[in-house]
Amino acid sequence: MPRYTSGPWKIRPNGELWSYSRGGSPGQVGTMSWAGKPEERDGNARIIAGSVDLCESLDELMLIVAQPEVVAAIEDNPRISAKSRMIIENARTILQEVTGKSVPEWPKRDPHDRRLEST
């Protein structure tokens, strides 16, 4: 994954964007400013603040669904197979757009990703 300021992020009412890094001290990331209705600003702020956790979750999802036993479970169940493939492809596309990194088409997996291997 590309580097970014670790989350979770919070946007304060004055528009300051802060990182509350897990295990670290808070730090200001930047200041957000935009025009629009207050409810739109609040909604946009929540989307921006949640984007780091969402990206990490999609990355973990792609790791899990590429495991052989999960691939088999999805492919062997016609009731969930088509919808699962659509969700996985959407997650892959979003990760590529957000990270700029190539993500293998499902059910392939990144051969260099060793996060789930036993040590």
C-alpha cells in the first residue's frame, strides 16, 4: 500500500484534519475548506476521515477472498458467486484507483503478499 498519514482521521468543526494514529500522538494533517450546505460539509468530512480505514479494509478483504478455501467456497456456491465476484471486482477497482497500485484480478493473488503465512 502507498504511504499516507495513518488513521483514524477526524475533522474538527474548524476544518482541521487530524490523525489519531493508533499508538501515537495526534497530529494535524491539514485543513479542509469548501463551500456548501453545512450538512454537505459534514458528510464530506466524514467520508474523508473514514477513507484511510476504508482503504485498509478493502486491502484486507482482497487478501482474505484470495485465499484458496475462500475462493473455493465462493466458486462452489452459485447463490453467492455472481454477487461476490461483482463486489470483489468493485473493491479491486477502487483499490487500484486509490493506491495507484495494480491489484490482481480475482481469484489471483499477489504472490509477494505474505501477511497470512505462518511464521
